[in-house]
Amino acid sequence: MLVAPGSGFGKVGEQFIRISLTASDEALETALSRIAALRLFPG
């Protein structure tokens, strides 16, 4: 899996991240749960 800053997509992407979809759905769900647990993003 690869995670990259959204700023590569210009100013509108600055508040986002890009996650590759080359991993299984289960692996992506696990990764997203771990990211959410960090509470890095408001809302």
C-alpha cells in the first residue's frame, strides 16, 4: 500500500491524502481504521 500527500493534485488536494488501491479490501480497511485512530484529521 502507498500513501501520498494530496498536494500532488494541486491546491484542492492539500487537505487530503491519496491511498493506492493495490491492496486487498481487508488491508485497506485495517489501514484506514489505524489512520482514523490517530485522530490526525478534524471532523
